[in-house]
Amino acid sequence: MAEQQFEMTKKGYDEAVERLKYLQTVKRQEIVERIAEARSHGDLSENAEYDAARNEQTMNEIEINDLDYKIKNAVIIETSNDTSFVHIGSKVKVYDEELEEEEVYEITGTLESNAMENKISNESPVGAALLKHKVGDTVKVSAPDGDYKLTIKEIF
């Protein structure tokens, strides 16, 4: 079975590698120290501090494994200053006729997406709909709660 590939920019790849190093070294060691401290308090059967530290350890290891897999299967997408069409790395101003509002999105790879910063993945419904389209195009976004249309106003 072929490995899944994860598209990301060089910047996103470098950030993922740094995050992985942090989780494997600094964070892992902090958790080990908290577990040791909690163990020193005696009975582990009713030790909430120990349970919390073990849960955090599990979550940290899951994130390490996930990031490691994605980094090993990363495909670095070269960013371009080409504004003739939408691609990974583009910032796109769109108009939603239904909501009568404009929004600016940055199209990123999966690991770089951050909804709070309007950085959307190329695999998200909006990101996938916008890719390879030009200014003036109206795209249909197939979202879980129904389809809607966005018109591309500007690519920068």
C-alpha cells in the first residue's frame, strides 16, 4: 500500500521539524520529570497528578508519531509569486454572495492550516475548491452543511 503524501511549503516543513524536535526533547523530558515527581508522592491509584502526567505523555507521543509520519511523507511544494491562479501559498480575497461578505484566505499545506489566522489547507473544502482558479471565477464549495459559492476577487 502506498504511503499517504502530505503537501506543505518549505516553511511549513521546517516548522513541523522544529515542533517534532521540541516534542521529542524538551516536552518529553518535562513530562518524565512530572511523572517522577508524582510517583514520589506515593500511592498511584488515587494520584490525579500522576494520571494527568501520564495522559499528557500519551498525547505527546501520539503527536510525535503523527508529525514524524507526516514529515517522512512530506512533499515540499515550491511557493510562487504567480498571481494568475490560486495555488498553495496564495492569499485569496473571495466574496460570499449568500453572506454578502469578503474574506481573505491563505492556501497552505495540511500541517500549516490555522483557522484562527484564515490559513486553510489545500485539502479543505474551500481550499480544494479555490485551487487552480483565477480572478473572476466563481467556485462551488461542497461543505458538510451544504454547498455554497465563492467568487475570487483578488489573488496576491
